[in-house]
Amino acid sequence: MVSGKKDEHLRLIENAFGGVVIVPRGLELSISGPPLRVEQAKLVLENIASLGPGLSSHDVYYAIRLSENGDYTLLRELSSGTVVVTHRGASRSGLKPPASGNTCSP
């Protein structure tokens, strides 16, 4: 749900883009405020909506930061694959559990 529990995600977006007011109306949202801020809020909402169910406050914060930096990459695209960079700098896709007795360190 894009709005979050008790509209918490909407409040995060409103706080990030001063002067923006987001009002849920049934299955739609009404956004008002300064035009540039409204556009930014709209892009954040579209971005987080692309993730589907399981949306977290962290996802909303990340979408806000992307928008503030002028980066409109969809979070869905960023989370579509797993990339691991090992301590040797090698990249690979996917994760394997460590062998018995081995530990993972950052």
C-alpha cells in the first residue's frame, strides 16, 4: 500500500517536500502545493508504487533521496537483481551460504 499504515508514507513525502499536502480520496491521491514540489512528490509516489506490496519506510526515504538528487530511476529496477562484490572486487549475481565453519565478514 503506497500510503502506509495510517498514511505514514504520505506524511514522509509531505515532510520532505515542504508545502505539499497529500490527501487520500478512495483509491486516488490528491496532491497540492508548489508546482515543483508537487511534481517531485508525484514522482516519488509513482516510484514507490512500482515496488508493489511490501513497501517499507526505508523504500520511501530512498525514493525521496533519489528525487531530491534528480535521479528518477525506479526502485523496482534497482532491486531487480542481487549483485555481490567480494573483498577481491569480483562481481557475481546471487548469494551462496558460507561453507560450514566459515563466516561472512563485511
